[in-house]
Amino acid sequence: MKHISIDIHFVRDLVQQGKLKVQHVCTVDQLADCLTKPLSKSRHRLLRNKIGVTNGTPILRGRVRPTK
């Protein structure tokens, strides 16, 4: 818990100095949900595309040869 307390104070100090502005993010716009919550396939795809994560299809073509 100590590292969380340090982070909270660090962010609070930056906000008080005017170096950081904290804004509320509506649940609909929360991009991190893609990485932290179970979502429907369509919602996951939408958020994944918004953060620029590829769909997982391989870029390289070819086949892996079995080792002997």
C-alpha cells in the first residue's frame, strides 16, 4: 500500500502545481476497460481499435517447420 500512497501524493502535488489536470472519463469512453474487464466481442473490438491494438492476425506469412 505504501507505493499507492506515494503515487497519490505525487499526483496530488502535480495537480496543485497546475502541471496536471485530472478529468472524469465516462464509462463509455474508458479505453482501459478493453484490458481489464470482460466485454462483448463488439465492444472489445471497438475499444481495441481505439487504442491501436492489432486484431492478432499474424503479419508474417509462411509456415513453421517442425524440428527434428
